[in-house]
Amino acid sequence: MTKQRPALPAPAVPESTAAPESTSARKNTAARENTSARENTAVPADPGGSVHASAVSLVGGHPVLDFANTVAWRLDPARTADRVQGPEAWARWAATAGPAGQEHAETLLRAAAADPARAEAATAALVDLRTALLPVLDALVDDAQPPAAQWEALRGHLARARQDSALPPTFPLRWQPDPDRLDGLRHELALRTEELLGGDNLDRVRRCEGAGCGWFFLDRSRNATRRWCSAGDCGNRDRARRHYARTRREASPAAQAQA
């Protein structure tokens, strides 16, 4: 049976690559090309042995899902950790995992240093967007109605993203947030959220089945059977847990016989 999804705002219009382009427009175009190339990036190695220990873990297959996954062990209050905190950390995240190139991080860092108060406010707004997004994604994978408060908060972010973005008179049309400020990063992520939740990959969004994990990813497997954020992390944990339980069950009769 086809899942019924909540109505979304009108989808963002396609990206502009027309000439002549302004400097900001060229940066947006290049950043989106870099992001598209990263959407299928493999999970990077982590010195701690777990992708959850890294500030940048590209397991989502989409910038919006990697943005949501900046909270590690989201469903385990004892281990929940915000892996990206503060303007500098978000600037570096945007260069590695978000819709910006590596060279763009320096521009964001300079902007944050020039206006710390605005940078802190932009960081708080990024966190607010993430807070609204997480329960909406949960509702999506659970085939449930999104919580009203978070849904309205997300709608507000979408509206502000359009309001504060440029719309050059070129074709194809594309909203272009300011790429030189953290406010622009938030607007870009909001617009990408609109594209994701209104796009063809909606039924491919999954939540990791690992206990306490809560990370999201696009299931691009041929049979749509991917279960884990990382087979080498949550997948291994699950296999070890099942092996331990099976060993205990098999050992129990022998232990009872010796008693």
C-alpha cells in the first residue's frame, strides 16, 4: 500500500547555472556540485573505532541526513552527544559534509570572527532547524503524523530560507542563499530538506536499527534492505549482541545439568 505523506510546501525550484553569474552564484553552483559528489561517499575511518565518535560521519548519503546525524546516539540518553558545537565547528562541518567546499570554510570562519554575535545567533538557529527536523524524519520512517510544533517550526525555516535567499532571473530557477555566512548554511539546509522530503527518494529514507543509534540514511541498496548506519559499527554491535545471547542460551542447559 502506498504511504500517505503529510503535505509539504511547494518544492524548491532547480539550481541556476546560467551566465553571467555573480561570485555568490558561482560559489553556490560549485558547492552543490561538490555536495552531489559527496552524497555517495563511504563512511570515513574513525580513530575511535566508531563512526559515532566523529564530528563528520558521512553515513546519511544526503547532506540533510548527515546534518541530522550530527547528534550521536540520539535514542540513548546516556550516550547522546552533539558532535558539532559552535560557529567554527559548523563552518568546518559545512566544508566537509555540508553544502560547501573546503575552501569555503575559511570564508565562513572569517565572517564568524568579524561578527561573533551574529555567528552565535546563526549557530543557535542551525540547532533549532535540526531540533525541528529530527522528529519530522522520525515520523517519516514510522509512517506517522509529524508533531505539530516541530512541523510548524520546520515550515518557518523553509519560509525564512526563501525570504532571505536570492532568486536570480536566470533559468533554470534556483533559490540561492548567501554562501558567505552561517545563516546561508541554515537556509541551504532548509531548502535541501524541502527537496528531500518532496523528492523521489522519500521512500528510501531509513533509520538505523542499531540500539540507541537513531541515525538516518538513504537506502540505495538494490533490494532496499539496508538496516544499519554502518555495517562495521551498529551492524557489528548487533551481530555481537545476538552471538552473546545465543551463547548464553546454549550454555544454560549444560550449566543446569552440572548444578
